[in-house]
Amino acid sequence: MKKKFSKEVIIGVTVLAALLILFFGINFLKGINLFKPANYYYASYTNVAGLTIASPVKLNGFTVGIVRDMEYEYDNPGHVLVELSLDKKMRIPEGSEALLCVDLLGAASIDLVLADNQNFIEIGEKIKGSTPSGLMDAVANDIMPAVGSIMPKIDSLLTSINSIVSDPALKNSVRRLDNITANLEATSQQLTQMSKTLSPAMGNVAVIADNLKGISNNLNDITQELNNAPLDSTLNNLNSVVANAKDLTDKLNGSDSSLGLLLNDTKLHDNINGTVKSLDSLFIDIKKNPKRYINVKLL
């Protein structure tokens, strides 16, 4: 029985299938779908840094296509022709632009800016390509010159800082600060010990404070009692006693009363003294001559 296919045919078919799979696989990895219908447009740029094949083409932030191919325009030196593969339903109005934008990480994409026009660019024609100034351009044009002017000042500042740091006085100051810190730590420990020692004393102080509070309360009670006492009637009674004593004193000093005469009349005093002397003489004579005054009769 004869074979239908030879080895050469089988090898050729296998190689062809492998090449097709490789081709479609590479394009699939690039993001190119060969089976999806698309419209092709072109844009020309002077600088395509960061732009690669399969870079996204966006409209209002939404991806509507990819970069299909890039090639240098030898008939237009200094320009690179970029082929854009857009969705089949995507139509580009005349006057629209394709902006090449680069993000901070260096990845580029193309943003479509559609014009308000009812006429459309023919498929396969060029769209106006432009490259707006991005953040890196602003850095290069504005910030870098300012940084360049500041660098000498920074260099002099670093030189001054280096001289200050290498100054022995700074080292001595640091050592002094270390000593001060050590002294503060020792002082803190001493204060801690003192606080522990003062804790019992503070308890006694609390007791004394309680006692003083009790004394204060007692004084308040006494003050309240004094405020409530009938001081007016007491003072009136005292005034009456003083008045009576004054009247009694006046009577003792006057000559109208018997006590006043007794105390103030010298004649009465002399008479009393004479009477006392007479009585004394009488008693002496009775002691000497008792028979003269006492008669005793015996039965």
C-alpha cells in the first residue's frame, strides 16, 4: 500500500504551521489581533522616544487602537511615520490631531484629539501628529537651569557645614551635652528617691491637713455660736452691774449714808478708837483687880 504523503510534505506542513503559529503568537503578544478588522491611519513625528509597536492609541482615556508599525521617512528627513490601527467603527474628522504623550515612567501613548467637523479623513491618510511639551521638558527647560544656579550655593553651604562639623569646639560642646545629660539623669534618679522618701511624709501631711480641717470646722462652729449668742442682753446686764457698782462706790465715798460716814467721818473713827482704848484699859484693870468687879459669896 502506497503512502499518501511523503516525509518531506509532512515536514513542510509542520514547519509552515509552526511559522504561522509563531507569527500569530508574536503579534498576539504585541497586542495585535490580526483577525479583528481595523482602519489604518498614519501620523508623522520628529521624536518617538518611548513609543513602541503595540503602544495604545487612546481617545478620552479609552483605548481605541494600537500602534501597528513605525518606520523612518527617508523622503522626509527627521520624521518617523507611525501606522495606527484603529477600531473599524472609528472615523477621524478632518482637523484632528494625534498627540504623542510620555508619562513619568517613559512609556508613550498616542491620544487622539478629534475636531468638530462633519468631514472625515480617508482611511489610510495622515493625521496631524504633534508632541506637546511634557513634564520632563518643563524639568529640562525650567527646573534644571534653576538647579544649576543653586548648585554653587549648595556647594558653599556644604563646605561651611563641613568646616563646622570638623571644628573641635563642636566636639567639646557635644561632650558637654553628654555630661549635662548624665547629670540630668542622675538628678532625675535622686528626685525619684526623694519622692519615694517623701511619700510617707506626704501621708503625715495629709493627716495634719485633716486635723487642721477639723480645727477649722470647730472654729467655724465657735464663731457661729458666738454669732448666735445674745451679746446685746449680756452687755446690757454688764452695764447694769457696772452702774450699780458705781452707785455703791459713790455712796461709800459720800457722807449721806451710814457706810459713807463710817468710812469718811474722822470723828467717828476717833470715837471708836477711844472706845477701844477704854475697853482695853478696863480689861487690863479687870485682870489686875478681879475682886473689885466680881463678888463671890459662899454659902
